[in-house]
Amino acid sequence: MLTNDGPPTLDDVARTAGVSRSTASRAINGGLRVSPEAQAAVDDAVARLGYSPNRAARSLVTRRTDSIALVVPEPDGRILTDPFLAGTLRGVSDALAGTDLQLVLLLARPGEHPGQMARYLRSGHVDGVIVTSHHRGDHLEAELAGGKLPAVFVGRPFASDDAGLHWVDVDNVTGGRLATRRLIERGCRRIATVTGPLDMTAAVDRFAGWREEMAATGLPDDAYVEGDFTVSGGTAATQHLLDEHPDVDAIFIASDLMAEGALHALAARGISVPGDIAVTGFDDLGIAASATPRLTTVRNPVVEMVNAATSTLLTMLAGEQVPSAPLIMDAVLIEGASA
Amino acid sequence: MLTNDGPPTLDDVARTAGVSRSTASRAINGGLRVSPEAQAAVDDAVARLGYSPNRAARSLVTRRTDSIALVVPEPDGRILTDPFLAGTLRGVSDALAGTDLQLVLLLARPGEHPGQMARYLRSGHVDGVIVTSHHRGDHLEAELAGGKLPAVFVGRPFASDDAGLHWVDVDNVTGGRLATRRLIERGCRRIATVTGPLDMTAAVDRFAGWREEMAATGLPDDAYVEGDFTVSGGTAATQHLLDEHPDVDAIFIASDLMAEGALHALAARGISVPGDIAVTGFDDLGIAASATPRLTTVRNPVVEMVNAATSTLLTMLAGEQVPSAPLIMDAVLIEGASA
DNA sequence: GTCGGGCATGGGAGCGCTACCACAGGGACG
DNA sequence: CGTCCCTGTGGTAGCGCTCCCATGCCCGAC
């Protein structure tokens, strides 16, 4: 029944089912205007032949690529081990089950020209984009604001007031305030923070939350060190912090990964947590629960965020107009033993 | 100069450059049989128009998709934070720079039928495959052994003696022996091991290395617990181990991630490392260096492995015959303070 | 009984590209 | 001086699919 040697084509299916190519195509793509008998015959033929549509041929005429890119403009490889990114990968991948969209992973390459990724995206190789781990200076907002290519940021982009920019995020400012307030309510008064890399909005916003809460309570906001969202960075930042401000009695650390590093640093100096110094983290993606002591942290609802981002993207891909209002999830404090 | 409204096509380039579509195509694809003048004219036109070839159209005729899949048949999301996987992502992505191959990420979905991924791969959506985090029972070797689809495993596949299976790996058995020997040479005699998940060859082989070395020295090999290559799994396994075998004076832990968890468990019980119990790990991908104490471990050369795997795959993609001899990298002991 | 309007179907064009082939021109060789 | 080959070039077919349109058909309305 197969004319050619390669994989079966739509023609083969049509011939096997005893219908025309047009009918076979319709039956395969949703079955509008197809009689039940024709539909059944085609379904049967597809199963028997093991037919799978040729993506390229379909793309050529539909002008869609049926693939979306997950963009990680993070030239530093270490961030790849971050549970946040893991959750994003998992979430996007899962959300794509049931669609026949391919997930194309686009990592910034070390030493790559900043505009290179933007150029790639512009050339129409993917139908849509999810951006995570966005950094100031990666040129992505400007590129994607045009609205030519459907895009959703996971995490507030820097130019977040640009029209036409879609994004979801957790309320990092409130999260930062909650984590800080917890320390204040504990009775701590000399409260420091280890921020994330300040070329990322998550770091900026959590830092702002700390500042706001400190100001609201009338406490000084001079004790802070910039970290990099890694364990070893957390250790280093904490050591630095302790050297500069030996009087701190609490630290809000802008990610659990860094908080873990901080706990190492504190333990190494024989400082008890929360006895001598209380600690709060941010993320609650597994690390907090297994840290010693268990971290008091703020839940970062990655799965929900990524689900929302992906379904927004899918809606845009379906051609529907989506208002570009950001979607901001609540930050919730999670009780631990560290503060 | 552009006839249509969409992105520029090869026709537009040809017309702009004043050559035929054929010549333009040749100039763009390597420039064989193209005069310098024509080449220059085409290059110029491409730059001016911002032309980027339509992948779908090209794929349709070349019968290649210009994309390769990175397959992670690991339904458990936690593994995504493993530095080994991070290194693989980074490595494959980097190795693909310069080619115009897309990297399609294929994560097993929780609850997915085991053969589903194989079916996807069979349908010709990608030109080649790199498999990592391979598990017994994921049906991947059988599927890929046929040689229809170029594939390279990072890490020995279970059916590793199947002809036509390409793979690279570190010498896990020797690595396990080295890590164990180190403990023996230290004078330890009651040496346990925390294995990885035994449905993965890396775990099986490292375990075998431990066994071999223990047997060679005439030591008993009854003290072992199966872990899962995660931090918390390492903690749990170690606690279990200590309860069952209170007399152990050394542990070879089959990954640094688990070793980190083990160090937590040991510290929690007030057991000093290496004083009371010496510890060796496996991987040396950043964790070992930042652990307290610094882990003695075995270097797992991910970057080299993935580079080798990718370039093997690229060679196969180029149509050259590649002998399916495995490529096995040396395991090297890395000095730390934990043993 | 006739006619209009839907629905299921098939025919055919064409998406943008590469591969094949034919051909012109020019140099090297007999 | 003719022949051959080799290089650069353009024309054209066709990859597998979807979409538009024309066709035939059945059913209900008048």
C-alpha cells in the first residue's frame, strides 16, 4: 500500500483509508466536516501505517513551526542547577504534554553577543517564547515588546511597564517584606540581607521588600551584601557580611540556595541559628525543607507561575488577544526553624 | 525589492543580488561552485534583507530537521537540579554553537507511557539524539540500537554490548575502586557504600567498583544502602546505614550530591569526618569543593564526555560511519579533606 | 415537484527551498 | 584546431502538507 520507501505520507493514509488527501488531512486535524465513517477509516489507516505528519511540510504551509523556545539568557552555567530553573523546565515540559509543540532550549552561550539570541528569535524559528532567568542587559524585553513574537516572561522583566510585555511573577516585594517582618517580629533589630544578583528583578524586588519593611519599622538598612543565587555565593556573601557587620542578629537571604551556603558559613563560625542569628530564605523549592535547621522561607510558586505562563502563551499562539496585564502570585511565608 | 509582505525569501535574495535562486542557494549553503562576485552579491543581499532561510522549506527537501533531541528519561523532576545534568545541558548547548542545529529538550513526563518517548523519536522529528540519565526499563536502547536514528548515550546504556550503540562514559568501576581504595589506604576496615539508584548504570558500576575493591582486599561487602542521587536521599540513606551498621568507619557515597546529604546526617549525629568516619564521593562538579569538609571525590569529566558525545553525533549526522566503540574516560581521584 | 442551503468530499495550487540537469564558456590537451 | 572536461550558472521538478474552491448530494421548505 506504500508507494515510497520512506515513512508513510498523507497520501499513503488517504489511499489506505480509501479517501482523498483532503479528507484525510481534515480527519487528522480535528475532523471538521468529516463523516464518522471517513474519520474511522482514516484513524484506522493512521494506526496501521504508524503515520506521523511531516512537521516540515505542515510548517511550510501553516507558517507555524509548532515549537516554542525556553530562553535562558544566563551565560553562567552554575545557575542551571537552581531548583527554580528545574521547576521551570519541568513545568513547561509538562504543560506542553497534549499539544504537539516541541520545546526548544535556548541557553545563552558564554561569550555570545547579547543580541544574538534576539536575532535568532526574530528569524521565525519558533512560534513563541518563554523567558526565564532574565537579566538586565540581555536585550530581550526590547526585542519581544514589539509583540511580533508571542512571549511570556517568568519573572518580571526590567522594562515591565512596556506595553505588550506579558509576564508572571511572585510578589517578590511582599515576599521580601514578609521574610523581613518575621525577623522583626522575632525581636531582631540588626537585620541584614544577602541580595541576589541585582541585574535580576527578583533580586531587586526582594531587596526592595527588605528595605521597605526596615524603613516602615524605623530600622537601618545599611547592612547588605550582593550575592549570586548560588550556594557558594551565599557562603561568601555571609562571611563578608559578618566581617563588616559583626552585630547583626538576623539575615534575610534572597534565595534558599544562598541561605544554605549562609548556614554553612554560620555553622563554621559556631554561630547558632536562630539563637545567635535568625535566618529567612526565599523559594521553598525543596532546599528549605532539607536544610539544618529547616529554613523559614517564602514560597515561590514556580509550578503555578510556569503553568500560567505556558497557558498564556498557548492562548496567544491560538491567535487570541491576551491583555498584557502581569499575573502576580501571592507570596506566602513558610514556617521553619531558622527564624 | 520584496514582492511579498512576510519575511524575505530566497527569491528576494536572488533578485536583490541579481542572480538566480539556484546560485543564491548555493552561495548560502557553503558556496561551492559560486564565483566570488556572485558570493559577495548574495552575502550582501542576505545582510541587507536580513534573510534567514525557512527551516521548514529546507527540511522538506533535505529530509533533515536540523534539530537534535536531548533526552532525559527521568520522570522525577528532582534530578533536574543535578549538576551532572546541568553540565550536560551546558555542554550540548555549547557544542551546538556554530552549527545551526536546534536543541530540543525531551523530558519524560510523569506518568507517561514508557514507549511514548521512543515513538516520538521514531517519527523523525529530530535528526539525532543524545540520551542522558538513562534508566533500565525506559526502552531506549532497544529503540535506538537499530541505528536508524543516530544516537549517543552519555553514560553506559544497560544493553551496552548491543551492536550499534554509541556511548561515552567515565570509568565508573575504576572510579568506585579508587574511592574505596582511598578509604582502605586510610586504614578503614569497615567500609560501607551508599549507591545510586540501581536502575542506572552509573550506580551499578560504582557499586561494582566498591565490591571489587572490597573483595580484592578481603573486606566484607555487606554494608550498603541504595540512594537516589539526591541530597535528601543521601541523608536518609546514611541515617539508615548508621542504624543498621553502627560500626562503619568509612563510606563511599556514589555521588557528591548524596555525600552532601550524608555529611548533614553525620554532623547531626555528632560524628566527625574524617575522624570517626571517612567519606568519599563521586562527581567533583562543584559540590565537593564547597562541602564541609571538602570532599575527597572522583572526577566525573562531564564536559569532556558531552563534548565527545556531541561531536560523535555530529559526525554521524554528517553521514560518516562511526564505529560504535564506547569511549571511556579515565576516573581520577580528587583530594579533599573528608578522607 | 422544484429549489435552495447546507454538508461531505475531491482536485489542485502553492508554501520556500534544494537537487538535479542542461548548458555556456574557457582552458588544457591531443 | 577540435575535443574534452571543468566551472559557474539558471531552469525546473517536487518534497508533504494545508487550504481554497468546485462539485455532488441529501434534506427541508415552499
